[in-house]
Amino acid sequence: MAEEEAGGAERMEVSTELPQTPQRLASWWDQQVDFYTSFLNHLAQLVPEIYFAEMDPDLEKQEESIQMSIFTPLEWYLFGEDPDICLEKLKHSGAFQLCGKVFKSGETTYSCRDCAIDPTCVLCMDCFQNSVHKNHRYKMHTSTGGGFCDCGDTEAWKTGPFCLSHEPGRAGTTKESLRCPLNEEVIAQARRIFPSVIKYIVEMTIWEEEKELPPELQIREKNDRYYCVLFNDEHHSYDHVIYSLQRALDCELAEAQLHTTAIDKEGRRAVKTGAFSACQEAKEDIKSHSENVSQHPLHVEVLHSEVMAHQKFALRLGSWMNKIMSYSSDFRQIFCQACLREEPGSENPCLISRLMLWDAKLYKGARKILHELIFSSFFMEMEYKKFFAMEFVKYYKQLQKDYISDDHDRSISVTALSVQMFTVPTLARHLIEEQNVISVITETLLEVLPEYLDRNNKFNFQGYSQDKLGRVYAVICDLKYILISKPTVWTERLRMQFLEGFRSFLKILTCMQGMEEIRRQVGQHIEVDPDWEAAIAIQMQLKNILLMFQEWCACDEELLLVAYKECHKAVMRCSTSFVSSSKTVLQLCGHTLETKSYKVSEDLVSIHLPLSRTLAGLHVRLSRLGAISRLHEFVPFEDFQVEVLVEYPLRCLVLVAQVVAEMWRRNGLSLISQVFYYQDVKCREEMYDKDIIMLQIGASLMDPNRFLLLVLQRYELADAFNKTIATKDQDLIKQYNTLIEEMLQVLIYIVGERYVPGVGNVTKEEVTMREIIHLLCIEPMPHSAIAKNLPENENNETGLENVINKVATFKKPGVSGHGVYELKDESLRDFNMYFYHYSKTQHSKAEHMQKKRRKQENKDEALPPPPPPEFCPAFSKVVNLLNCDVMMYILRTIFERAVDPDSNLWTEGMLQMLALGLLEEKQQLQKSPEEEVTFDFYHKASRLGSSAMNAQNIQMLLEKLKGIPQLEGQKDMITWILQMFDTVKRLREKSCLIVATTSESESIKNDEIIHDKEKAERKRKAEAARLHRQKIMAQMSALQKNFIETHKLMYDSTSEMSGREDSIMEEER
């Protein structure tokens, strides 16, 4: 019987038109005890015959033969009746809830900004057009290929998870009839067929032998037909491959181009056929012609024709499985079960894991089909998606290492599937709890970057490989995906595993803390600029991840405190050199500071401090939760060592100041670029902003005088304030001026920048509004320019649309150009000239614009700071900086030098500092009775600096400044500060009503005087201009008359000629 049927099968290959053959073959298979062996036997006979002509195949005939001799019999065997009828029934049994469309490269995808759980949730064009999201705010993207439509996934959307096509109960079906179950016979057959089909696909896909097939497929007499197969890579250019083929194969340009196009598209192609020796010779020729000093040779293999045929058919069989699974959930589940089943007694992993682990060795075409197989099976069934994710995480390290060593794009790597699993909230929680996926990812990061660790175990990316680091970013992205949705419910296990992951992440930050230290070049300019881009790029990649870790920690008070303790320990471990080194003593105003002997201008300094900045972020979140009071339970006061915590961020800010003062000119452009990114919107949230916060933490916990002495010491300005600078060197004076200005600016930011939730009593919306106000104070801007200057969160949102209409009005575009937002008048009062996110250029522009505006409105040009919001309780002591002894000494010294005609030391920052001190005292006096207010800035500023005869207080020095001609531009600001002195004095005397009335009438009176003066000046200038114009016109008229008189004869002859010409023209008409 078996022989007869086998003979029938062979005849079927010869005469494919016999209609009864598929049924007969199906019934024969049904009688076999071992389907796998008989199935392989059938393939061994047919596949090499069908795929015989690999070099020039008749694709249509191939497909027809496969369909008739293999797929149709399989379908008959599966369904037990006409497959066309069965598949049609399944097709109309109801709509699937999941779309599951796999995107091709270049295809348009849509993400709803209002409803998507995260930016990775996307819709295909059809689903988007049939969904509610087309009326929402959305973003369009171009897919790089390999993505997956999330329509129907309830975890991907806040609202509207289904389009009309995939909504339950649509397509004329009820919810109950949505899933048409298969009968038991079909399910039993699927359980018999699918494992054999999958096993064959996997075995042939990962088959390594070039000359031999597996023993079970070797039933035919072996022929001597081989192929020389060329594989695609991403290193050799199109032209290089064409050139190599032409030289090696001695073929025409058109043939070489045809081969190259096919290789680029499919990943491999047979370029020569013949005996083994001929193909081997062609292989060596291709390799030798493609190799050069900078490039490896092309990847070429010699494969037996039957190996090639079976590998090609295995992929076609994969496409057939895709089609069958698309009809039924039962089919998908049976397929997944077969893929996940481990062979008893075998050490090999399950079939799907074997495929994943082989992925990096596969060529492009094979990868695409196998990934589609995963999409259409595991990713369409949530339960099996979880099992697949667990297998993926089990082999995550190996998969990522293979990808990093590979040269193919991420879009065709199995590692790109991580986004489909890690961004599903329930799945992410499960992987953290059960497999500690955060630790797995962070450990992988450390394992793939060992060559970039120096002897101190710090990263150093000098001479880095851009391609390799680009691949490492994919691992960092996975960390972002797993953290993108914060958990709403915390189990004890989730808390424990997250903390384990956080500790592991701190190891990476420890390797970054203080990496790539630099020293100031003196004497000679640096010869070669060091590589700086890699470290900054990693910082950019980590920005949102750092913020997400902090937000996860802040979900739970206990968790936050433990995370703070771990981070604090890590910072202290990195600061051991600071604690053990030699000390220096600084004394000023009766206060003493003993600190480490260190100078930014002489010693090593690094701009990379992610550990310190993470600690600052956690501290702010502790403040926001009101849990600072419990901090001593986890970090005892004696272990806290706030001076150590402040030290490194302070050094970083000093480095920036010295770069501005041009002390680091000889270090080249690399340092300037780093400083730029340090303060740029792409990095500042986790660099510059956090350094300011850490200094605010220091100011809130340290004695204010000690804190200021530390600042003076690190800015290397202690001598400048201890004694008079005896130098005529203008460059040195300019340098000191710049450093003092930069130091005062940082002190202004420490005291005045409270727009961070947890530092000041503000909301995120108020923070965004303030950013927008200060951008529009520079100039009116279009939407895109504002968005570009605002930091994005993990969902790529800036919060712009929620608040823009509160602070600005949209001015529609004219005939050309674009519409811009203009600031509302009431928002102008929030303008702060010393806004800490302004660059030097923006600061100048904003100041110029606001002074110009006030001038046009006939107002004075004073630009005082707006009243800042209150500090949170944890930061309330920061204001004590303003009225401590050392601050008063600094201000008095600066003012004394400003009024000294021989001194060139003058800085605008001193006026802002005075204004902040007076504003703070005014606000406190307005809120509380005078006897309860201990903040006494006014009293100390109006107190004499010494008992000497000519001693003067700050208020008196300020009066003197008004008369200095060079400071004409600051006159209005000085007047405003003097009025504030008066206002605070009256408030101290409890004359609130008089103060309000007097100051109001005084300001009105001043406005009127200024207005009248300006009016008279404008009138005088206009009159002078009129008289000047009259005089010029009279002179011109006299000259004209004189000219005509002198050349009277010429004018007469000219008029005669013109008269003659006119008469001639009239005749011609």
C-alpha cells in the first residue's frame, strides 16, 4: 500500500492535473503511524525537483507545483474535506479583535497623542481611518518595517481600542459568534501536523551543513549540483558588490546588477551553479575581489542544490503556516504550544528559542518570514505572548550580544520585537516580578561595554565605534520600554524586584559618575580634540530613563526612601577620594571652612555626574511626598555628609563659569560642545537643572555662611573678596568680573529658581507656562519653535498644548510666513531677566525686547524679578543665604568696588540679589506679623559694614551708584530697589496702608515725571529735525536755481529739440 501510494505521489509530480491526488495523499498520511517521517519522505522526493532551477526559476510553475503536491494535500489532511470550503467558512465566522498587521518599511503609521498609552502604540492607515482617533490629536510616522498594528489591544489605548472593522459584534456577527470554534477532528489533526511542519521549518532554517541534508531527507541519489551563494551585508556598497561580481564571474554589468539587487532585497542569491570545485573557485574569486585593507571580504558559501531547495521551501512553508493561522485562534494556540514544547531528554531549548538564537546568522529574507510567523501566532494570543516574552528574556543577553556583533539593521533583528512585549503594562509587570527583567537589561549593558571601562572602572569612550554604540542604544531603549508605564498597584514581589533592578542600574551610573575627566590645558593648545559625542549621546539616551526610575520610586514612600538610601550609598562610594584627601582652611567675616584642597582650574573635573543628579531627583520627590522627615531613619545624619554631595555638582558649575571666562580656551571645541549640551534642552533636565537642585539641597541643609564659603572657594574667588585685587591686567580683571558674575548668577538661581515641583509649591503646568512665557519674551514664536525649546517627557510630549492659550494668543499668518504666538500682557509680569534656562544670547535678546517694550509704553526700564513662589518646607532654609554674613560681605564688597572710579569690577547680578532679598522680606512681612519674621535682609543691608569713619552700608552705596555715568542703563533698576528698601522699612514699621498708598502715588508721580520728560525731549528733537530739513531744502533750491542760470543756453536748445521731436512724431501718427 505504501509503495503504491508513494508511486502515486511520484506520478502526481509528473502529472499535477490529477484532481484525486491530494485526497489520496491525505488519506495515506492518515493511515501512517508516524506522520513526521512520511511527511519528510514526501518532501525529500518533491522539493529538490520543484526547486531545481535556482538560477533562473519559473516562479509561477514552482508555486503551482507546491500548491498542488504539498499544500493542498496538507489542507485536505487537516480539514478532512475540501479546504477551500472550510477556509471560506472560517473567514466569514467573524472579525478578529486584533488587527495584527505587520508594517512594511516606509509604510505610514498613526499614533494618537490623546489616547495612546505610550508613543509606541500605533495604528495602520485602515484602522486609523475607521477609528475615533482620526478626530483627536495624532502623529504620523514612517515605519522602518517590522512594527505591528495595535488596533484591538485594550492595553495600548486609554479609549477607543477598536476600529469599526475590529470592534466586537461588528461584521454582522454577535459577540458570542465572534469566535467560530473548530471541531475536535480538525484540532486533533492540527496537533498532529503542526509540530512536524514547525520542526521541519526550524531544522532546515538553522541547518549548517553545506553539502549534506539531514539523514531523514537523504532518500534520493545525491547529485553533483552545487550553488555559489552570495549573502548580503551592510558594509559593502552596492557598486563594490557589482564590481566584485563582474571581476569574479566575468559577467555583464546587467547580470551583476540583477544579482546585487536580489541579494539586497532577499539577503542571499545563487550567483553560479555547477560542480563543487567550480563553485568553490568562484567563491574564492569573489572573496579576493571584495576584500581590501579596510573591509572584510563578502560572505560567500557553496551549498548543495538540495540543501538550497529545502531551505527555500522551509520559508515557503512558514508563509503557508502564517495563512492557516490567520483563520483561527485554535490554530495559533496549537502552533504556539508546539513551538514552546521542549524535546524530552534533549538539552536543546524549545523550537522558538532555537530560532531566536539563530536569528543573527540568518539572511534577511529568512528573518522577515520567521518574524512574521511570530507576529501572526504569539503576538495575536495574549497568553502565549507572555510565554514568548519569558523565553525572550531568558535568552536576552545572548540575543543582544549577537545583535551587537551583527551588521544588519535593527528592524530585521529579533531583538526589535522587545518593543511589542516590554511596552504592554501587564506583561512588563510580570517580567519584572518573575524574571527581574530590569536587572537582565542593565547587566547586559555592562556586559556589552567592557572595552570602554578604564582601570578605575569608569566609562571612557575615546576611539569608540559609532556602529557598536548605536546598537548598544537599542538595549538602553529596552529599559525605557519596560519603564514606560508606571504600575498602579505594587505587590511586595514587584517592589523587591524593582529595587533589585534599580541597584543594578546604579552600577551603570557608577561607571558614568566622573567619567572622561578633563584637566585645563595651560601654555599649549590641545593637539587633538577628544571624543565627547558618545558620552553625551548616552546621557541623552538615559535622560528619560533616569526620570522614569525617579517617578517609579516616587510611586511609594517606602520604596522611595529605600531607593534614596541605595543611591546615597553609591554616591558616597564614588566620593572616597574627597573624604580622605588633604584640607585647606578659609576664613571670612568670622566664619571658617575647612575643605579639600582642590581647584577646578588645576585638577581633574568631569561634567558627567548621573548618580549625584539622580539623588537630587529623589530628594525633590521626597520633598513632594512630604517624607523628608523620615529620611534620617534610612540615612543617619552623621552619614549624610551634605558637603560631599554638593561638591561635584558645584565643580561642574564652576567649570561652566571658567569656560565662559575663557580660561579653558586651550582645551578646544570638545569642551565647549559639552558645556553647550550640559545646558541644552536635550540634556539639561538631568544635568544642569539637577546640579542647581543639588546646590539648593546643600543650601537648605548647610549653614548658609559655610555654604557660601565653599562656593567662594570652588569659584577660586576667596582671594578676590579677601583683599583688593592689585592688578592692571585687563584680561585678568575681565576674568574675575566674569567669574563673579557667573557665581552671582548661580546664587540667584539657588535662591530664586523654585519652579520645580518639590522645590517650590508649583505644578507641572505652571513650570511649562513659565518656560513658554520666557521663550515668548525673547520674540513671538511659531508652535514648532516653542515645542523645540521645551523638554519632552517619556511620551515625547512637552505639555505645550495644555497651557499655551493661558499665556499667549495666536496671531494668524499673513500672505506669507507662518502664524506665531504672542505673549499676553498679563503674562509679562512673570518675566525674570535671570531665568536659568536662558543662554547668553537669549538673555540679551529678552532684556533688550522687554526694555524696548517698556520704553514704548512710556514706563521706566527697570526689570525687577517677579515675586517667586514659596519654597516647599524641605527647602525653606535656602532663603537664609540672602541675609547671612558672608552674603552681605560679598554684596558690600561688590558695591564698594562698583562705586570706586579706579575699579572696573561691576556686575548686574548684585542688583538682582538685592531685589530678591527685599522681595523675600516683603512677602514674609505681608504674610506674618512683624515680630514672627526672622528674615532681616533690610536690617543687615542698611547696617554699616564696619566702625570706620567712612564706612557705608549697601543702601548708601546704592544711592552713590545712581550718579555714575557708566551705569545710566541701570538707573531705573536702582531706583526700584531703593523704593523697595523704603517699602520694606515701612512694612517693618507696620505702616502697610501708608506704604501701599505712598509707594503707589510715588510710582505714579515718577511715571508722570518720566513721561513728561520724554514727551518734551521728543518734541525738542522733532522741532530740530524740522528746522534741519528746511535748511537743507533751501540750500538745494538755491543750488538748483544757480545751476539753471549758469546753463541757460543748454536748457533753451534742449527745449527746442524736444519741441521739434514732438512735431515729427505727430506727423508720423
